[in-house]
Amino acid sequence: MLKKVPHTYVIIFFLIVICALLTWLIPGGEFERESVIVNGVERSVIKSGSFHETESQLQTWQIFSSFFDGFLRTSDIIALILLIGGSFWILNDSKSIDIGIFSFLKSIRRLEKSKILATIGVQNIVLVGIMTVFSLFGAIFGMSEETIAFTIIFVPLAISMGYDSIVGVSLCFVAAAMGFAGAFLNPFTVGVAQGLSHIPLFSGLEYRILMWVIINFFGFAFILRYAAKIKKDPSISVVYEDDAYWRSRSGSTDVKTEKIKPTVAWIAMLIISVALILFSFVTPESSIAIGNKVFNIPAIPVATMLFIVMGIITLRHSVQYFILSLLTFTIVFLVIGVMGHGWYIKEISTIFLAMGIFAGVAANKSPNAITKLFLDGAKDILPAALIVGLARGIVVILEDGKIIDTILFYVSDSMQNFGEVGTVGIMYLIQTMLNVFIPSGSGQAALTIPIMSQISDLIGISRQTTVVIFQLGDGFTNMITPTSGVLIGVLGVARIPYEKWFKWAASFILMLIVIGFLLILPTVFLELNGF
């Protein structure tokens, strides 16, 4: 009889205990830091040759206090998850997403009547199309936390298409993570790393685009192959039992909903429209940054006009279609805000909360009913929010134990005599392993790039190669490390136990890591533009 797999909370606790034990075995040490301006942003970076040993900070009772600190340090992501969970619960109560999914599936079935499209596979086209969009988001502006919100949309869509929740998560989170790893214009990884390396911003663009294409080609192929197996026999999925929750919610293909009086919905649309018109006057242009170029375009006024037009069209059809339009334009304004106005977790949480409240108003719900639905949704998503804080406790122990800098110093100091390929391989391994402990891309860049760029000078390789090593090492393990608040949040929303995700993702990540190493080698041996 097989032993029961430990709960995710249990796994995280034991990882914290192991990290606490390491603080007893590894001497304390740290680098001195200094503040520098990188691409217009002040960042704390390591001073060259400043490493020194410090008194060991042995972690004992901190095993338990790390949970508290973990919650504090991830409070923004926890708030994001709770607000999104509550907001989508309000929206789901109207059955709008169900209607949208089934309308989408009907459209797919109509397309399958075409022999050409049927041969290629309409669903494959849909999957690749969605993943390409999210991969571009990851490659261009570093989409990450935003995928938590999209998980609630794509998991039920994947289930309704005959797949599983892993495919649903792959459509948004995995695709964005692959784009993040193979990024060519991401300011949070490529931009910061190149700034710290003192090389032209977003130089080497051509080869990075090629990397992005290759990573996505193999990544999409892996996911499509897996999706085809699940489509053929859903019961072989490692999350088949866990997906019972989503299957019960998807119900039959005939969605019956009560007729909602549109009067209140028209009022809701009017209020939103007035607010957006005022917002358009205040912010007539958005500075959309793509690479090192900035495009000033009237994104908000255009989106506002389209929202009003679509609101009138959809309300003439049904309230549920209007709520779907509200969701769509929430996403549109989210993209505009992130790319053009520097929105982050606070703004993302706010816009989804507003969407949930107005969806409840449009569905003719009373204030008390909206509040009850929100609380039900927050309660339902609470385990996902809690696990984010618990997982951050791992990083808290390592940072408070002052052993991260020690590990980095001794490893980097011992790898300078292995030749170009050997050193590049070790640098790549270090970046990959460090990402388990430092899941922040810009944070890892600030810690490692000042050291790695100097090592690259010593062995005679391009600093651009060092940046590639960093971005690939930082990117792939974001999809599997338990210290990533975004991953844990996504899995919590999708109701996928971490141990089952690890079982599926291990071979996928290993494949990407090998491909990543092969992509690094041309930057060492070939004359590439920007390298």
C-alpha cells in the first residue's frame, strides 16, 4: 500500500526546518551594498570584493516566527489573491463565465466542420494562440503576478474543453513564465541585468527573440502532447481527482440562467463610463514602453470608447454578456496600466475588486448579497493565500540566517578555473539554484550580476552572455520552486497540490533547463550582434 503524500503545508514546513539546519552548518557572511541608479530606478547592489564573514545567526525558534514574517513580506500577494477570489465569486454567481465558455466551445465546434482546420486541430490552434499571447506578455513586460487572476478563467475553460487544470495553468502561467525566461524586452530581468552590467539597454535583441521562439516551440510542443493525452483519457491526469471540483462547476453544455432585469446594469455601465471618461481626460496618453522605446498613445480614451460601445451592444443581448464585457475590459485596462503606467499588485487588486462589485450590481444583487458572495469567495481561496505566506518563510530563514551571500561567494570564488564552457555551465547552475531561494528576478539580478559580470571578464566571455545566463537561470525554475509566491498562488487558485504539480513539471523544467544551456553556448563561441 502506497504511503500518503504529505500535505503541501507539511512539505513547506520541512523545507523551513532544513534551511534552519543549514544556518548551523554554513558560516554567516554578507556583502556590503551600495545604492545605484539602474535605468532610472534606485537599486541596492553588491560592492566588488566586499564579502566578509559575520557572526552566525542560528535559526531555532525562528522556524515558527518565519511564518509571521513570511505573511508580512507577501502581504501584497496575499491581498491580491483574497480580493481576486472574492471578486470572481461574485462574477461567477451570475454564470457569465459559464456562458462565455460554452459560447466559445460552440464556436470551436463550428470551426471543426472545416476539413483543413479539423486536420490541424482547432483546439490546438486555440491553445497555441492563447499561450503565445501570454508568452509575449512575459517577454515584453514581465507578466507574473497577473497570471493568478487569469488562472480562474483558464482552468475552467480547459476543463470544459476536455483537458485538466494543469493545461489550464499552462495556458497562462506556464506560457508567461516561458516568455519571462526567454524575454527580449522585459525591464525587470533583461533591463535590470544589462543596466547592472553596464551594457546598452536591450542590446542583443535579435538573438533573444530567437531564444524566445525556440523555448516556446519546445515548450508548446510538450504541453500540446500532454493535452492530447489528457483529451484522449482524462483519468490518466495526476490531478483527475482534484479536478472534480472544476468538473462539478462546469456542469452540462446547456447553461440555464435566470433572466436578470437590465435596468440596474444600465446604471452600472453609466457610472463606469462616466468614471472612465473622466479618467481619459486626466490621462489622455499612455507611455507604453517596449524595450528602450516609448510610444505615447491614447490607450485609455480608445479603450473607454470601445467599452461604451460594447456595453451598449452586450446589454441589448443580456446582462451576462455585459458582465463578460466588463471582465474583458478589466483585462484590457490591466494591460494598459501595467505597460503604460507602472501598475503593480495594488492597482491590479483594485481594478479586479471594482470589477467584482460592479458585476454584482449589474446582476441586480443587493449590497448584503454582494458582501456575502465576496466573503464566500475569499473563504474559498483562503488556503491559496495562506500557502503563499508559509512558502515565503523558507526565504526568511535563509536571509535572516545570513547564509545566502556565503553560498554565493564560495561557489563563485571556486569556479574561475574551469574554462569557458565549464564556468558558463557552473554560472548557469548557480543562477538556476539561487532562484529557488531568491524568486525575485530583479532581486536576484542585484545580488548576482555585479559578481557574475566580473567573473565573465576574467574568463573572457561577453557580459551579454552573463545576462543570458541570468535570465534563463532565473526564468525556468519560477515554474517549480516552492518559494515563488506566484506559483503557489496559481496552484492554490487552480486547486493543484504542489507535490502533483512537481511530478508533472519536473521533466518539463529539466527539458527547458537543458535547452537553456544549449542556447547559452552560441553566445560563447559565435559572433552575435550585441554580444
